[in-house]
Amino acid sequence: MALLVVTVVWGTTFPAMKLLSHQLDALQIIWARFAIALLVLLPLWRGMRQAERRWGLVLGVLLFIAFWLQIEGLARTSSNRNAFVTGLNVLVVPILAMLVLGRRYGLALWAACGMALLGMTLMFHEDNPWNLGDTLTLASTLFYAIYILLLEESARRTAAAPLRATRMAAAQAAVMFVAASILVMVRHGDVQSALGPLLEIPTSSWVALIYLGLFASVGVVTLQAWGQQRVDAMRSAIIYGLEPVFAATMGWFLIGESLGMNGLMGAALIVGALIVSQLQPPKDGTAAA
């Protein structure tokens, strides 16, 4: 249930970030979002254990790269397409697990890959061809899949003294804020150019930023860290596969984006691929508990 809440909130972030991407660049959005999150989470650094700090910092680096690539991609494509390509992490997770960790999967995974490819073709044929935004989003998906698998690994290696989700969230928020602060200054050159645009955005954009900072950062990162201590990466991935459904729904409701018939068929195939990819579990003895 915790991971389902995470997925629902993720779905609402795509139109919110799309709105902000018209006024701010990706690094400015990440900086503002995690400045808000860090204000809430900073007191939790007191009493943080070494393992929580270490794992949180490593996961924070991966999460920052994934966020940066995703928002850069979102600025160059629609929120629907960004959400559905992001949702393919449910396929990337088992593929990475197979290639890197030696887990084996049957024909269901490959059938799912074919369904996803056909679905993406239908969706993108209706709109513009594959573009830089889609490539950046796909790269984000790869880093996020690594993040999901490493989050599972952190829980497995610290089972004797479980990591506290709130402390993990605090460490990750600190990394996100520091990395965004450095890079936004490098990109813009001075504080006025880097952060001045934040003073000019309308109230609706500030509402979106506060929502992203509190609910989609503090709440989601904490719930995800807590949930994945209790649910393995494969089961987590299928829950996350529902993200494009929520994103497309919220994109239609909040910012008027829609999919034509080909797009809807493609979307259905991708969601179906996300489900089919999980129908056949790993063979005994080849997957981590």
C-alpha cells in the first residue's frame, strides 16, 4: 500500500513538473524542490547511523542523476510520453537483474519487451518521432532501475539493523540539494541568474513546487525507502508500472494533454507489458530473497 501511494503521487508529478519546466530549467526545479524537502528533513540528521548516511548518500547520487535526466527530458517532450517511457523501468529492472546479478527469466519477459516496443511505436507514431527528450527520459529510466535494485540491496545487507526510512530520505535530500546547488551555479554563473527566476514564477507554480517538495519528495522518498525494505525489487517494479496510468490521467485532468486512439492502444500495450513481465518469477536459486 505504501508503494502504491508512492506510485499515485508520482503520477501527479508529471503535469506539475511540465508546468514548471516552462518557467525553470531542470536544475532550478530540483534545487527548489529539495531545498523545501531538506528544510523539513534536516533535523533528522541528528542521530543518523553511519550505514544510513552511507547508503543514503549513494542512493541520493543515483536519484539526482535520474531526476535531472527525467526533467531535462520532460522539457523536450510531453508529460504523457515522459511518463510512459519512465514506466518502462519495470522492464529495465529485471533485465538489469538478469545481466548484472545473474537472475534468469523466461519467455514472459521477452514477450513483455515486444509488447512495450510495439506500444511505444504506436504512441510515438501518432505524435512526433523519437526525440532527444525521449532519449534523456530513457537514460533516466536506466538510472532509476539501478536505484530500485540498490535500494533492495541496502535492505538485504542491513537486515540485522534495518535502515530508518526517514533518515535515508534526509540523506538523499541533502545530496539532491547540494548537487543541484553546485550545478545550477555552474550553469548560470551567479546567484541572481540561477535563483532569480524563482522570484518571478506565479503563485500556481509555487504551489506546484511546495507539492513536489513536501509530498513528492519528503513523503515519497520516505515511503519508498520504508516499502522496499518489505517488498522486493520485482514486486516493487510492477507496482511502479502503474505510474504511467496515473500520469496520463492527471495530465488529461490538470493540463489538458490527451492521447488519440493509437496512443491509447500503445499505452494499453505498455501497461500490459508491465504486467506480463512479472507473470513468470525467477527460477529457484537465481534470485535474491
